[in-house]
Amino acid sequence: MFIRIAAGSARRPLSLVLLAALSPLGALAQAPADAPRALGQAPSAQPATVGAPAPGAQRTVTLHEALSLAAVQSPDVAAARAQAAVAAAGVRRAWTAWQPELTVGAQYVHSSAEAQLDLGSFVGLVAGVFQLLPVNPQLVPEPVVITARNSQYASAQISQPLFTPAGVFLLGPAKTGAEAAELGALEAREQVLLAVARTYLGLQGIQQLMDAAREAESVALQREGEAKAQLGAGMTVEAALLRAQSETAQARVQLAQLSGQYAQLVALLGALVGEPVQPAPFEATGGPQWLSPSEDQSPWEDTYAVRSASLAVKANEGKVTYDLFSWLPSVVAQARGLYNSNSGFTGQNTTYEISVAASMPLYDRGQRYAALAEDRARLAQAKAQYESARARAHANWVAARANIQAAEAALAQAESQAQLAARVQKQVAAAFRAGMSTSLEMSDADTRRFLAASSAAQARATLEIRRVELAGAAGRIAASLEQTQQGTP
């Protein structure tokens, strides 16, 4: 986060840009110096109320509570977990190559005419034609029913793979891919938590800027009252009153614009967390203790993104291995049971069959070679993405380390300037009351005090953001929350 409030005659309107991947706050500038004249009226002597955020239904939470809520109920985190669950289901799909297949079937058939084989009539016909001796009726079999008028059929079949290339070579890549997807979900959670922390700390920075603007408004009102009193006593001119009223208007415009930006970020924070929340007042201590390993431990290699990319390479290597050995035969054992209400020649209504079959693809229209070329290309892509993830993670770590050192130095300088500006303001105010300084010098001292206080507020919020970014560069935001919870009695 970087907030800059520029002073001078040519001042720009207040603006704030939210960058989801880099920083929650952009640049803040003061309102135009001629705001009261543009409004066509002088500012009221009563304090403004537009600078304070309007109370709403948001629940006030600490940074630790906001991060914990986001880790559990954020819609983005839920979507990432669902995607990982889809990949985990692929492991069960890979196991199906070894699991049996069981099918049952039943059929009822009604025929208008019964079909049967009557050997007795056939033998009698032959004997009559050829004038053979009469056939002993006891030796003639009974008619055999082939299909009755109402017949029932049933079958049950079970097939058990004994060997299949898919079951041997694809189970490992499926498990590795599921692990990579799980790490990808954890990386998505880290990014959501980082966005929550940036937005939360940005809101606290705006709160501190609003406090500085309220103080500037209070001082401007005091200067306005003094100018009116001196004008009534004939000790000054109307230019001093106009200057004091302009400063009051500037402070109120600042408060109004900061209040609008605060409402915008509060809405974003609620969307990230999953419920309407608002930040608690800024405290220098008491927040999560961010884990920041040393550089010799190479923490960027342990981030979820790098580990997920590494597993993706292994998963694609397993797919290429399967393509190379997919020509191996598949062996299946099969058992089949049949039921027929017509006993037929066997005289039995139930029969069964057991078989072992093997099939070997000789040529599958070139599909295996096409799949091999495609998976090799994906493997090359996964390797490139892995190297890219490592390089980005290292760059993020180096940048986070450099940024936090710069933020610490900027905070020390800003606090020193704020203390000096406060002392100068008191000295100029005392000299003004003694008649030894002008209202212009007083206005300049008040402006410098406001700018210094605003810069110190910005530096404090920036330092906290840099700390959480360092933890995010090492993939330790969620781990820091868990450690804080374990250390809480």
C-alpha cells in the first residue's frame, strides 16, 4: 500500500485504486484549495460528521478473526476446495480399472404358440413311411418344450480384471494429480488470506488517515474561530478568515472522500470473508505473529504453488509412461449364470459358464501414438510451469524482504517527521498568540502537521502489509494463524 497526500496550489482530487494482486490502496491526494468558493458558501463553524463511517450491520473483528473466517467460509476458498475434490474423485476412477463389474438381467416372454420338439411323432412318421416295425412307446422320449407360452429368463455376470495397463500405470498419476490439486487449493486459500489481510490493513490505514483529517478539521475550526475574533477586533483582514475556512473545507472534503473509500473496502472485505465485517481500530501489537523463515531455508521452494507444480510434473510423467506401455494385453476372468424356465434338452433350468479372456491391441487407428505425443507436450508444459513457479516464488520472496526493510525505514522516518511537525505546530501556535507569527505561517504549520500524521499512518499500515506479504511469499499465512491459535490459551 502506498498513500501520498500532496500539498501545493495545484492539488488533485482524492482517489483510491484497489489492486487485488498487489495492494489494496493507491494514492490519496488533498481536495482543491478553493473548495468552499466552488460550493458558493463559507464552511460552517460546526464540526463535520461525514468523515466517520456510518454504523451498520457489520461485525467488528480483529485481523486474526477476519483471516480465520475467510479460511473457513470464503466463497473463493470453497470453490478451490471443490476443484480439489473433483481431482480426488479421479483417484477413485483410476481404481475402477481393478474393480469387478457385476450385471444382472431378467426377461419375461409371452408367445402366442408354444414351440416344442416331439421326437415320438417324428419316429412314428419315419416308421410309417419306411414300413418299419412298430416302435416301443416306452423308448420314445417325451416332447421337449423349447419355448413355452410364458417363459422367464435371468442372467448374472461378473467380470474381474486380472491385468490391465490402465490399472498398473494410471493409478499413481491420479494420486499425484489429486495431491497437486489439493496443494493448489491451499495456494488459493493463501492468496485469499493475503487479499483479506491487505484489505483489512488498508482499511485500518484509512481509519488512521480519517483520524488525522478529523484532527486537521478540529485545528482548522479553531483557527477559523481565532480569525473571526481577530477580524472583529480589527487585528487582521478577511484573507486570514478565508484561509481558515478553506482549510476547514479541505478537511471535511477529505473526510467525506475517505468515508466513501472506507465503505468501498468494507464491502470488498465482506465479499472476501463471506459475511459483513469491519476492522477493529489499529493496534501496533496483538495481531498474528507472521512466520518468516530465513533465506538459507529457501522458503520459496516450500510454497504451495511450487509444490503443486512439482507434483503436476510427476503426474504427467506417469501418463507418458502409461502411453508407452498401453500395448500390453488385458486379462479378464468372467463368470456367468443363466436361468431358463424351459429346461430344454439339458433338463436343468440353471446353468453357469466360467472363462478367462485376454485381448491385446495391435493397432488402434493411431490413437495411442497421438495420446503419447499429446502427453509429452503436456509434460514439457508442466516442467516449464514448474520452473516458472519457482522463479516467481523466489522473486516474490526477494521483493518481500526488500519491501519490508524499506517499510521499516520509511516508518521510522515518518514517525520522526510527525513528532517534529507536532512540535513545530505548537511553537508556531504559541508565537502566533504572542503576535510573533502570521496566520500564513500558522496555516503552513497546520498543513505540515496533517501531512506528517497522514504519512505516519500510511507507513504503519504499509509495514503491516509488507509483513503479511513476506509470510505469503513463504506460504505461511495459514500456518501463522494455526500457530497463533495454538499459542492462545
